[in-house]
Amino acid sequence: MTAPDTGSCRLAAVRRGSIVRLTIYGVIAGTLASLVAVLVTAISVVSAVVLAKNDDAGKNPLRIAVTAQQFAWKFEYPNKTTSGSLVLPVGRAVKLTLHSLDVIHSFWVPEFGQKSDAVPGIETTLVITPTRIGSYSLVCTELCGLGHATMRAQVQVVEATDYQAFLKRAASGDGAPAAADDGAAVYTAAGCGGCHAFEPAGTDSAVGPSLDEIDSGGKPLDAYILESIVDPNAVLAPGYQGDVMPNTYDKSLTEGQIDALVQYLSDGQGGN
């Protein structure tokens, strides 16, 4: 008998071992691929369900129009009342329609867990149902200009009766406040403090020129302030560049609001 070739036996054993390992690796790889496919499918299904639920406003949602503009938010309620803060009744579905007057902004209240972009020329929507009474902050999460960090608004979630009371107060002007008070509210709601220092309002931003001592260049002060609001590139303060301040305030503010803002800024010269 011929003695077995030990070298051939070892080679055959190595080959068999390699085949076994390759088979095991193939099974593992196939299993992992299947798990990944299942996981991706599950995530897709869950995401679709969540998005569908988020978009479901029900039969009678509260509809509020949201307008974004550098660097402020404006909210219009069903009775056409507008406000620089967002007030919502607890436990009711709310459908927000978002618009932008200039660049892309993004609506986000961290506690609500949802956000949506406001895009120029496009209407986007966001459905939320606040479940907890309290005060929250709305922030813009899309870099929208030099005053981006200051583009915030207060959000209040209140009882249904308090929400109705808010609408009545807002619609009646809350007792017809003085023009200076109106101007202060417009200054805040329009986001002026995000770029300008103005002592009566307690703002100190230096993105734009200070409004405490306005140099009208010989023009009547009120006329100069009005021109600077509706056409901010008409006259540029030394050291400041154009196309930074939005030129859409004549569209986002009413004539009365602009007049109140002009008066407020005029009366506040010298910190008075």
C-alpha cells in the first residue's frame, strides 16, 4: 500500500475549512443584509405613519397664518387679529400655514417636537396639538441673516376660555392704548431690536445703526424715519451696508402700525 500523502491531506483540510468559513460568512452577511432591509422598511413605515398623523388636523382645526420675515414672526388669527406672539388653546389641533416674505426661515418650538420651513413663494403647513399649558419659545432654525439669533417669539398655551379672552382683547386693541405703546409693540413684533439699539425699548444690538440719535441729514425727522422703514436702501448710515434690512415692512405692517412706529422712534430720540 502506498502511504497517504500528508501534504495533500492537509491541503484538502484547509480547503474544506475555507469552504466552511466562506459558507458561514455568507450566511452572516445574508442575515445582516436581511436585518438591515427589515430595519429600513420598519423605519420607513413608522415615519410614514408619524407624518400622516402629524398632518392630520381633524375636521375642525384652529387655523393660524404665520408670516416670517427678517427677523420677526407675525401671527394672524381667525378673527383677523394679528400679534407678535403665538397664543394656542390647550388640547386643540392647530393648523399653521407658513409664509416667508424674504428668505427661508424655519419654525421650531422645541417642546412641540416638530418644525417646518417657511419658504418664499410657497405655503407650507404644520399641524400641532399642544397638550401642556405653559410658556415656550419659538426659534428660527434656518440661518436667515445677521439678526438670525434674535428671531424668536413667545408661545403661550392656555385654557380655551383664556384663548377666547385673548382674541377679544386683541380685537378691541385692549383699551385703545396710546400711540407710543402701539409703536413699542410694533418695534418688538417687527424684530427691530434684533438689529438696532434703542434705549426706550431696552435693545442694544449693533447689526444696524443705533436709533437713539437718528441723523436725518436735514430732512424732517418723521419723513426720514418713514423713508428708512419702507425703503431702507434709500439712505445708508455711514459704515453700514445695504440690503441687510428687509424692504418689505410696507407689506407686512399696516399703515397705522408704520405711523405708530415712526412716532415711537421720533419720540425716543435722546433716550427720552
